[in-house]
Amino acid sequence: MLAFSPLILLGLALVIEAALGYPGPVYAAIGHPVTWIGRLIAGLDGKLNRETWTFEQRRRAGIVALVLLIAVTLAIAVAIVFACGLLGPIGVIALALVASSLIAQRSLHEHVERVAAALETGGLAAGRTAVSMIVGRNPESLDVSGVSRAAIESLAENFSDGVTAPAFWLGLAGLPGAALYKAINTADSMIGHRTPRHEAFGWAAARLDDLVNLPASRLTALLIIVAAAFDDLKAASRAIAAVRRDAGHHRSPNAGWPEAAMAGALGLRLAGPRIYGAVKVEDRWMGDGRAEATAADIRAALRLYRRACGLLWGLAGIGALIVLSL
């Protein structure tokens, strides 16, 4: 069915999510797909990740867990597509509503905007509380600049992970593609850490997440660069230079691309040395601008983000029009 084209579905899902987000009453009633996926991952972790096993045994168990997660997610996504196909024209809207839950344009904006508002109205203490909701680092170690940079870094990285990547896989492979991406990304966030418990078990999830995020991270950097060019060609030029110089030095093979682009566009330095819990991580700086960020810089980053999301909408719309014209 033409209306079930992934690109048309993507366009509808982006519009729905931007307009409605994921309504609180729905979350209270049934939860969210990510929470359902998280429960499955936690169950697999509890059953298959045994501390008495060797490193290699736990790594193989992690591969089995990832395969099971993918199989279950794919089966449910395909069943939803089939069920929506039985509903006729209304099934297209139903499928787009489901797909919209896998994209986080609106919620990401809201969470980051709260950090700016907290700094503006409540000062450093309020900013630390707000930023602790979206980053894993120790908020007590952050001054105003640190809180502001953390919010902007989270915006850049999650623009890729939470918006561009699920949109990319939705447009490429429909609901099953976006659902599988979300399952892999959630697995990485839960078990893909180099901790005694998860270094072996989460190895496969971390490696696969790196792979599936590769195209979206590059596309996100491009969206930020083009969005910056609408205001200031010099900002776009700085973003390009920062990506070329710094993106490959990030500890993540993907996060450096959107973070470097955002840093260059805003004339900031992002990433750099940070404290997670009580552990200091000596990361490279992204960008060569000032490190003294403020709430105003968060606002500027959000404007850039909105413009970049608009460009993503444009790409989806062009793709949908091409499909409709065939």
C-alpha cells in the first residue's frame, strides 16, 4: 500500500510527534515503548548475565540476549504493521501514531529548555537539578558553564540518537526499522557500559549501537551545519572545521559529530574533561571557542535544533512527495 511507504510514514510521524509528543496520560496508563523494551532487557540481563561465568561466556550470553531482543522487537513491530494494514485508511494514522512514539523531538526540546529556564529563574542549584535529569555526570561538580555545556552536549548527542537515527531507520525500513533501532539503542544505554557487570555482557549491544548510529550521526552534523548557515555562514564554516578537526577524537565514534558541529556553530567548546560519579574522564574538547557557556547559549542551541529539525522535516517531505509522484 502506497500510504504505508516508510517515507510517508516518517513525514506523518514527525508531524504528530512535534505536535503532541508522548502524552502524559498515555504514559501513565500504558508506559512507553522504551520502558517496555527496558523491562525485556533487564529481564534478559538478570537471567543470562551470570557473575560466575567467564568473560567469554558472558559475552556469548550477551550476544544471545541481543538476538532475542531483536527477534521479539521485530515480531511485535511486524504484527503491528499487519494489524494496521487491516484497518484500511485509518490504519495509516494508527501506524504513524505508533511510529511517532519512537521519535523524541518534542521531549528533547522540553528537557533541555527546562535547564535554561532553571538557570534563569533558580540559579545554579536549580540548573544542577534540571540537568541531572538528562545527563549522567555528577551535577555537584558543575558550575553554571558546566551545566550549560552539559545541556547543549545532551541536546546535540540526543538529536542524533533520539531524533535523526530513529527517523532515518523509520524512513528506510518503516516501523520495524525504527523499533529495532530503538531496541538496540536502549540496550546500549542499559548494558553497553564498561563496568564489571556489563563489559562482557553488553559488548555486542555497544558494538551494534555504534554501527546503527553511524549514518545518523553524520546526517545530524550536516543538519546542524546547514541550519547554522541560515543565520551565519561563518558559524557554518566554524562547524565544518570543528567536525573535521575534532569529531574523530571523541571517545564515541558517533557522538563527536553532532557535538563538534554544535560547538563550532555556537562558538563554544563542548565535551572535554568531565566527572561521572567520582571518576574524572579526560575527554578531548569539541570546538575551539569559549568554554564559558550560559543559559543564553542553551537558548541559541535550541534555536539551532529547531531549525535543524525543520530541515529533517523537509527531507522527509521531499521523500514523501517523490514517492507520491511515482
